[in-house]
Amino acid sequence: NAGVTQTPKFRILKIGQSMTLQCTQDMNHNYMYWYRQDPGMGLKLIYYSVGAGITDKGEVPNGYNVSRSTTEDFPLRLELAAPSQTSVYFCASSPLQRSQYTDTQYFGPGTRLTVL
Amino acid sequence: DQQVKQNSPSLSVQEGRISILNCDYTNSMFDYFLWYKKYPAEGPTFLISISSIKDKNEDGRFTVFLNKSAKHLSLHIVPSQPGDSAVYFCAASVGATNKLIFGTGTLLAVQP
């Protein structure tokens, strides 16, 4: 299993450009997530999905959009890039909820995005 | 409003000694706590967790302690090894929401 894969690894965007960050998992996990990590800060949840066709906002959703048409893929779309979106983006997945507690999340290697 | 706080940005210990990483939280609704380890240019990897009904959980060299009255948890690594050098994130969640709130991380350096 490759686990959670993300492309691209690095990207530089100009202000106002748009792009899609790709995320794929091969573990048949129901839940998928997008986080961003700013320098010196913890990870913050942008959007998450509990299954194909179902998405919801996290802590910092403004400026982003997501879709979940398959179990495996969860792309993150930036429509009008701004310097404030310069960050490292991590995708994660977790299996179907089995207990009363949060399940372990498995992270991809991240995409480092710079907006100039 | 930082609900999960790691007040030590960095920690340096000698190989073979104990590493203690601390984490404080403010939301009394949190009932599950996790520690993730992160190497440069990689995603975080799960290390150990504890539910609020316990005060201690061990896994090999790693032990997590939870003090609910103080809203404090700590990760003990004994003995520390150079390969443990990484950033350690504390995270917390409420129920089965699967929404994690992360601390800012502590960079651990284990000196040979």
C-alpha cells in the first residue's frame, strides 16, 4: 500500500492564480481531511469528508473548495491564490469510525505552496 | 484561541536519558488525546494516544500521562535515541468527531 499520496510536492503560484492539490489514499478509508500548517504553528483543519459525496468545513475553510467523488480521492481547490495561503498542506485519511473516540489519522507527505 | 498548547518550542536531551514533552489544553470537552511525530519533509505519523478515562498509556519506550484536573498531558520517551529527534505534536478531539485540534509542536533534539 502506498498509503496517502499528495501531488505536487512543491508549487509556486502568483496572486490570483488557481490550482488543485491532489490527494489519493489506497487504504479504503472513509474519512479524509485537509490540513494546513503555517510556520511555527500546529496543523489546522480546512475541510473534511466522511465519505464520497459528503464534505464539511473545518476550522479554516475560507478560500478553499473540496469535492469527494470517489472513496480514494479528495482534491483541494484554491480559486484565487493569496499570500496568506502560503503554507504546507497535508492530506490525511482514517478508517470508518469504530469506537466512541476519534480514529487514528494517516497523513500524506505534504505539499509546500508559496503564493507570491 | 489556542485550545491545545505546547509551551516549549524545543527540547534537547542526551541519548539514553528521559525526554518529557508537555501539552496543556483548555477545552474540558476533549476526551481523546494523541501524539504525532513529524520528521522534516514528511507528514505526521501517529505515535500514541490516551482516552480521558485513563491516566496513563504505555507503548514500548513511549508513555503518555494525562492529568485531567490540571488539563495537562505529557509524553515520556525512555531511553531517548537520536532517531527520536523530530517535531512532536499533541492533538485532542471530542467524541467521535474525528476533528483534531493540534498544538504548535515541540522540536526534540536527542544528542548522541
